[in-house]
Amino acid sequence: MSKPSNLPIQPTLRFYGDLVDLVSQPISDNRIIERSLSEPTSVKDLIEGCGVPHTEVDFILADDKPVDFSYKITGNERISVYPFFISLEIPKSERLQISKPDELLFLADVNLGKLAKHLRLAGFDTAYKNDATDSEIIKQMQKENRILLTRDRKLLMRNAVKIGYLPRSDDSTEQLEEVFKRFDLFDEIQPYSRCVNCNGMLERVSKESVMDQLEPLTKKYFDEFSQCPDCGQVYWKGSHRNRLDSRLERLLKL
Ligand SMILES: [Zn+2]
């Protein structure tokens, strides 16, 4: 007598909101994705196997019951996957993402240099190195408890990443707006408080102390200056102005 074969594991998934755009699997007209698994699999792996990093998922239902990422799929569950919605009316305990971390420390991947500069210009502590390897990034993220910003989905899918965000736009100003929305930063913007080049906190300095570094017109029209104690860069209101596009100025309320 042959042994009865194991029951097949054939869950179905449905993604909601802007998560649909991230799905790398073909989606049928009824928006259902069918999967066939050879062994019990965590819902995190099932979702990420469809191309959607766990950092982008705020709420999961398995057969209408809220579950977390560790939930094991063992049968034919219907999985519903929801993105982060500011207005989603579900209990905090069932949400999988932190809407606003206590410490707003960011870490931008090598592919997001412009976004890193914009975040610093807005006053947010943002670590960035243009030649960091993936393992250096993960190490720094863990050590300094930073929010990972990257367009590398595989990096976001790592278990070590607790809070992260995948900017959807190619445009750095739109990426900044996305990050402001995701982490509710609009009331925390403090332009000209941080060095765009190195992330140092700017200090107010007297005009006399930086006089020899100023162009004639800057000397004439500006009296308030700050300087980065780490790299020496001098700033004044308007020091970025002619280099910023108007959308970014509006976003930062400059
Ligand atoms: Zn600096």
C-alpha cells in the first residue's frame, strides 16, 4: 500500500492599494494570485516571493484573521495583504509597521544620494555613503537603529530590516514627499539645521568668523550664518536657493 501523499498547500493572495504595483507575479482579472508550495512557508516569505518587501506591508489577513509575518501557511488559506495607510482603522496591535518611530534616524542606500541630501536639507539625520556595501548598510542600520531607505527590494526583504521604506518614484523630490508621508514628517521639517554634505549639526557662527569664505554678494546681503563643525561648510539662508527646484522649495516651505 502506498502512503497517502501530503495535501497540497495552495494558498491564494490578494494585494491591496499601491502594493499591487509592486507585485512581480502575473495577476489574474479577479486580482487573485495562486501559489503552490511544497512545504509550510511563513506568510512573510510567501508575500516577498511575489516581489513585495515586508516593510511595505502593514496588515495581513489569513482567512479573515489578522496574522503577523511569522504565520505559517499550511493549507489553502486566503491571504489579504494591505499597505501602510495613515487612515487605516485597525487596532495598533494588529498593524505590522510603526507609523512613526520615536527616533527619526534614516539610512539611505547608495542609490538614493539625492534623497539623502534632501532629507538632510530638511533637517533629518540621514546616514549615507556612496560606496557602502549591502552588509555595511545592514550593520550600520542595526547598530544605530536607523530606518532603511532603499530601492533594492532584496535588501528590504532581509529579516534584519525592522523599519524601512521603498521609494516608488525615480524623482528625488517625489521620493522626499513619499518619505514625509510614510513617516508623518511634515511638522518636523527644520531646514538649515544640518549639513547637506556630511550630516553634521550646524552651529550658528558670527559673520566675522566666516568672512574670508564669503563671496562679495553674500557678504553684502546676508548677516546670519551657520557652519558645519565636522566639515567646515558655511551656510546662510538662501545658500541653496538657486540650486533647488521650486517643487523642493515648496515641500520644505523655504
Ligand atoms: Zn558637514
